[in-house]
Amino acid sequence: MTDQLTGSSDLAAARDNTGDTAVQQQSAAVPAPAGSGAGATMSMQAALNRALAEILEQDPKALVLGEDVGRLGGVFRITDGLQRRFGADRVLDTPLAESGILGMSVGLAMAGFHPIPEVQFDGFAYPAVNQIITQLARMNYRSRGTLPMPVTLRVPSFGGIRAPEHHGESLEALFAHVPGLLVVSPSSPQEAYHLLKHAAALPDPVIFMEPKSRYWQKGEVIASDGGSPLGSKVVRSGKHVTLIAWGAMVARCLQVAELAAEDGIEVEVLDLRWLKPIDAAGLAASVARTRRAVVVHEAPLTSGLGAEVAALVTERCFDTLRAPVERVTGFDVPYPSGDLEDEYIPNIDRILFGIQRVLEYRRG
């Protein structure tokens, strides 16, 4: 089972066939979530903390490491209390050196451990890109499957918290472009809990992009019945247009759908969840129902992941599309800090205008 999702060629085959086949093949490797069937209301921060605690409890080879993840509990307190519970040999504070954190994780994985490293902010991942691309993503391929890399890199991602420069980025296209990496982004506490547990059970490196602006969002987390962690998910049904998003933009698209409904426009919202491999079958099924699509993401427009999504939709739904796929994104500038985020991040009005453009499109 561990060789079903290893090496860049297998990932490419998964993407080219159904988009989520490889992720589906790994579902049997994921342990059942702990706890009873009763749900609990908690924030995304608490849901991630709970997932990490259960991973450490269930897997003696699992380790958490990063800057301030131990005594402090992480800058967002995602790892709060874990070092006290599991000890400093399993929840490790590291030097302020992201390349060292990832290099250590590669070595630990080669030695049979299951590291879960954290970089405090997505902009801090840049110093570790060399290790991520040349070692983490390639080691299994380079060793012909003898050295799997069960590493789950937690990356607090995207903007929305009015932080300084380098504390808000949208790097999904960078990571998704690298053969050998899987990329996933949760949109709610329920998704965060189940997707992190699933990612940590995979035998391959996963970039786990957590929307930091949603850490304090509360929602119900059902431990024993969270639904499938595979592929995409329709979080609101509709018939006139599909909004496709991930991470923090899912909540914004749901707001847009509520407003559009007041004018009689039924918007379907698709949470893509897995950004590599993309669930091309689920994506096509949603757009085939509505025959129009708008992709929403925070990253710049040019060569953003929305371009890949638009290409997949066009390839699979060309005969039924009633309008070109629209993209509502950030701008082709560095991710801004502070108050300028409000001008950069797709807002409700910009998304509504995107919907209007596809609804009013007429051929010829």
C-alpha cells in the first residue's frame, strides 16, 4: 500500500486519470479517528491541536518540530500543551532555521520516523524551498521507493490577519508544481481535524496549508464520522454557477452564495481541498451540473493554481460550458501587509462581479 502514492510518475498518473485516485488508494492506511460519535464545537486551532495529540498518541514514530512549537505551543498555539504531554523528545523546539527544520525532517524520515514540521508563517518557507524541492520531494523517487518521505509540513498560510511582510503569502501553485509533493488546504475545523490526520498517515510528503485567518473560526468537529477526507467536497449545492475555492476563500464564497440567493441565483460552492492531486472528476461533475465556473484564490492571477483548475474544467466540460471559466484572484504584486490586504484579497463584490460576468456571457 505504501508504494501506491510514491514518486513523481505515480502522482502524475493520478492527476492525469481521475485527479484523486492516488489519495483514494491510501484511505485504508488511515487509522479511525479517536473519540465517540458525538460532535464538539471548537475552533480550527483547537481541532488541529486535537488531531496532533491523537497522531502522537497513536503513532510512536510521529514527531512534531519547529520554532517555538514546544514550550510556547506555537505562535498560533496550535501545539499548545503537546510538549508537556508527550515530552521534549517528541515535540521539539528548533533553532530559527527553516532549512534546518526541513533537513532534519528528511533525515528523520529516512530513519523511519514520521515528522510533522511547522514553519511559523508561509513566507518563512522560502528559506526551506531548497530542502523541500531537492530532498523532500525527490528522495523517494531517487531511492526507487526504498526511502519514503512520510513528512507532513504544516504551513500557516494565506492572509487576512493584517500581519507584516512575509507573514502572509499564497504559495499553493509553487508547491503543487513540484512532482512528489501532495498539497492540501482545509477550510473549517472539521476539515482541519480529519485532513491533518489523513495527511499524517500517508507515506509521502504533504504540504498542509492552514488558513491562518480561520484559526479562530468555530464549528462542529465529529471525531468518528467526519466523512471522507478524499477529493473535493460540495459544501453548498446550486444550479446556476460553481464557485471553486480552498482554504479561507471557501467561507467567503459561502457568504457570496447567500447574497446571490437573494437575487434568485443558486450558487454551488466546491471546496477543492486537495490542491495536488486535484479531484478532476469531482470538479467536472460540479461544473457539468451548473455549466459555469468561477475560481477564487488569494494568490496572484498569473500562473496561479486557478489556471490549472480552469484548464481541467475546460478539458472535461468544454462541450457543456456556457461561458469561459472566470478567475477572481489576488493581483500580480507581492502579497501586501496590513490594511492593504483588504484591497488585495478577493472580496464579496469582486466575486459577485465574476459571477455576473459568466451569467451574462453570450457567444458571438
